[in-house]
Amino acid sequence: MDPKNIQQWLIPVSGAIGILSTSVAAWVGVAGYRLKAKAEQRLAESARAEREINLLRLFTELMSIAHARGPSQLSERAVEALIAANPNAQPDALLGRAIVTMPIGVAAQDAAIAAIATLGMRYDFLRAPAMQGLDSLSSFKPDVVRKHLDKLRE
């Protein structure tokens, strides 16, 4: 081989190798970016699902307040008194009578009803549960529930 021939081929070959290595590096970079974008999208969807689950949990707690149901507590004294009065009774029946549910005030109940309607209007995925819940509450708070239910249906 002639050194002049080698020199003539060396410049185009080295240019082609440079272009090829740049192309491969760009392809690897784009592929990495796509993977990272997909991972970020999955993370965002997971975070959104977690937020919605927490919101639904709080929403159902709000429904309990709207229904005038506070936290429940087991009274040990009531259990002892029930056992003493009914020594042969089934434990499940005794426990059911020993659980005390704390009442909720009217103002908190009315505020919870309004909050349920507001959440139903703001979040599409809560609209159906809000309507169902308010419809159930309308049997004992018809005046308060009706105006919020009408807003929600609009």
C-alpha cells in the first residue's frame, strides 16, 4: 500500500467514524431520555393515584361526619357490666353493645355536607360518590342536602 493512498482514505474514514460515533451517542442519549421520561410519567401517575386514594379516604371520613357519626370507642366498663349482667351471652353481642359512637354537632354536620358537595363539583371522580352520599343523607337532613345536591347536579 502506498502511503499517499492511505492518507487519502484516512481523512474520510476518520470523518465517517466521527459521524458514526456521534450518531450512536445521540441515539443512546435520546433512548435514555425516553426511558427517563417514561419513568417520570409512571412516578407522576403513581403520585396522582396516591393523592386520589388519600382524598377518597378523607372523603369517606367526611361522609361519616355528615352522617353525624364521630369516632367509636370501646368502653371497658360497659364490657365488664355486660359480662356481669349476662355471663352466658355471646361475646360478639356484648361487644356490639359496648361500642360507643361519639356524636357530631349540627354545625360540623352541615359543614361536612357543604364540603362533600364542593369536592364533588371540583373533582370529577368524586361527583358520583358525592351525589350518592348526599342522596342518602337527604332522608334526615333534606333542606340542607337538597340545595347542595341541586348545585352538584348542575
